[in-house]
Amino acid sequence: MTQDSTGDHTSIQAAIDAASSGDTIELGAGVFAECLVINKSINLIGAGPSLTVLQGNLSCNVIEVTANDCTISGFSITDGGYGTGIILQGDNNTVTNCWVVGSMYGIALGNCSRNTISGCEVNFNAAGIYMGNTHSNNVSNCSMNYNYAHGISLYFGFNNTFTDCELNYNDYGAHMYWISNANTLSRCTANNNSFGFYIMDSHFTTLTDCMAEGNSDSGFHISSVDVTVTRCSASNNLVDGFNLYHSDHATITENVVDGNGRDGFNLRYSTNNIISNNAIIENLGEGISVDKASMENTIHHNSLIANSLNANDDGESNLYNINSGGNYWSDYKVRYPGAITDGITWSTPYVIDGTSMADDELPLVNHTLKEWQLDLIGEHRLNDLDDDGVIDQEDELPTDPKEWNDEDDDGYGDNSDAFPTDPAASMDTDGDGYPDQWNHGYGLDDSNLTIDDYPNDDTRWEKSSPNNEVPWIWLLLIGLLLAIITIVFVAMILGRKDSPF
């Protein structure tokens, strides 16, 4: 059929009504202003989304499929308005190579199963793809961008699969809620939304190789049971990388959580979660933040690197190591410079900040990052130029293998600074507690210390007091005082001898 109706039928709907099950209806290039209902198993094929346009009337479902085993391919579908671009209410249907814009829902699936949507661009709608009371559908290689609300919205749906999809510049990239269980997302990106992946009351959800970056809230928000997140990245989100709120028994492992505006992991009212083997790096708040209502979480074999504070725990009974080890803490040697190691773990437990009094009893000597994690974060961020065991980002003197901390910021490492809390002085050759000289730019008015006039002699420090002897003027005064006391004492004795009593 062509736009000028020179085909076999004067309208697309007329062709559908006349078709038999299994028939194919082909449309040429042009703009077709119709709202269609497909109630039989047919194939509706356009010349390609840049050529064949189905235009709604701003209030209809542009294509409504109530049958099973239909195929829709090669269209731009526009102007559904308050209706839906494509709505599927049957099973085993396929929608491929379509562009859907300008509707309340770009593509909606309701009370159906085993449908396939692939190679579609579902952008600039109120919601990209909406699924309600559906199961076992597959969405792949689709973009759901610039939608007002959600890229994907899933309500009471289970066993649905989303693969290689873009969910960018929406309010929510993927929003799963109200008992949407056992859904799977693989290799999907949810960037520059409000929330990247928002998983609420959607239990047994699995996310693998997904990315959530640059979102104005959190990359991953999890309020569900038994969620698994593996090999994903949550980076440069304005709030948290992972926000676990009423999350139970989640397994979050081998992810990169990098450069988020607040915390890498923020746990609230969350219990029995496993957080392991993650790269948690340079988050502006805390690498891991656990509130007082979160308990019995197991956090191990993570690499916590150069976060503003690597961990804070106000909860109860959270465990930071298993038998094979704890976590790698980039500030360990700064905190415990005298600790010894067996080459795998450190001897001194790493005490977690916060009110829980938790500690990592087996802190790791080396990071646990896999090659793909290093590739993603940039291996240079773990450089240790002086090979002192403290990465350059934590090392205040990154070219001195004997130094890594400088508490008073005077340029002298604390290990060799005789006065590590006073920037005015650093050297004390004879170890008598008096500095050899002032540091550059400092003087007597900047410190309570006294310069050592004899920097190589630990028995004296002032020229007026050689060998620490009391100055002669003080000896003279003391002698006079003793003489006066003696005279008074003798006079008192003599006075008593003359007394009749």
C-alpha cells in the first residue's frame, strides 16, 4: 500500500480487516494518519522508520495489537499524544526497527507474555517502555532516552529480560516496582537521569554489566530482596553510587563505584547484604556508609581507595572480613605505620569509623581489583611511585619511600619529623627536644619551641645554660636565701635558750 492509496486497499485498517492470519501487509514511504487495531496474526511491514510514518491523532493508540504472533517492523510512530505508540496485549509478538515518539507510553505491554522488542528507538515520550502484569518478554538493542518519566517502567512483571539497552536522560532510567520479580538487565546504560536503576519491591532482580553514570541522584537504588548486581559501574552520580534502603540479602560484587558526590555505598535499614570485590574509589563522602538500623551485612574483599572517609558504620554486627581476608584500605599504612604483615594481611585490625566499634580483623595488603576494573578506573590511579605501599593519592610524599604522612604539612614526613605537629620546626639532631633551626618562613613568634644552641649536644641547649647548670645569678640568690634562713633559725634557737619556760 502507498500513501496515495494506489495499493490494494484505501486504508491500512481496511487492509488489516481484509487480511487472513499469516498475511503480510507492506507499506511504502509516506505519512499515514491512522490509528490501527490488529486483531489477527499478521505482519505489518514499513519501508523503514525514516520513510514510513504512522501518525496518530494525539489521543489514540497508534497501533493496538490484541492478537498473538504478529510482527511490526520498519515504522516511525508519532503523535499518540495521551494514547500509546504501540500497545501489545497478545503473546509472541515482535516489534523491531521502529522509532516511537510523542506518546504517553512509547510501547506498552499489558497482560501478555513472550513478546520481543528489538532495535527500536523509543524517545521523547512520557514513558519509553511500560510493562504491566507481563512476563517472559524480551527487550534488546533499544534506546529509551529523553522520556519525561521512565525509560523502562515495570509494574507487576516477572521474568522479563532487557539486554543492550540505553536508558539515558529520563527521570528514572529503569523503574521496577510492585512485585516485579526475577527480571534481568544486562549491558544496559542508565546515564544522566534522576535515578539510574530504581529497584523497589522487585525481588530476585539481576543486573549484569550495566552502567549508571552522571545521574542527579543515585546510580542504583535498591529496596528489594535478593537483588544481584555484578560487573556494573556506578560513577560520577551526584548522590550515591549504590543506595540500599530496606534492602535484604542483596549480593553486590565486582562492581566499580567511583567518584560519586556522596557515598559509594549508602546502607539504610538494610540487613544481610553481601558487598564484595568492588572497587570503591574517590567518592566524595564515605566509601561505605552504614546507618544505625543496618545490621549483619558482610563487607569483604573490596578495595577502598582514596574516599574522603573510607568507611563509617553506625549499625550493628556488620562483618568486614571472612576467613580468607577482609578489605584493602588505601589509608592503612597512614593509620597504622608500625603494623607488620605476612604478605597477605596486616597484623593490626583496621578500625571502622562510627559508633558500631566494628573493625576489619584481616585487612588486605594488596588490592583485589580485576583487570577490567583497573581498565575502567585507570590503573594510573593506583600508582605508587616510591613503592612504599601507599598509593600516590594517599601519599603526602609520593617520591620518598620512607615517608607517606605529613600531619603538619611542613614538607617533612612524620617518620623523620622530630616535631610532626608543629610546622615551624622539623630537625632535632641530638634528640633533646629542642629544634636545630626554624623551617623556612617560620620564627620565634610561630611556635612555643626554643631553638637549640648546641644541636649536637643533648646535655645543653642554651648558651646561657652550659651543661644544663643553673646560671650563677640564680646560685647567688639561692645562697643568700639559705643564709637568711640559717640566721633566722639560729636566732630562734638562741631565743629559746633564754626563755624561762
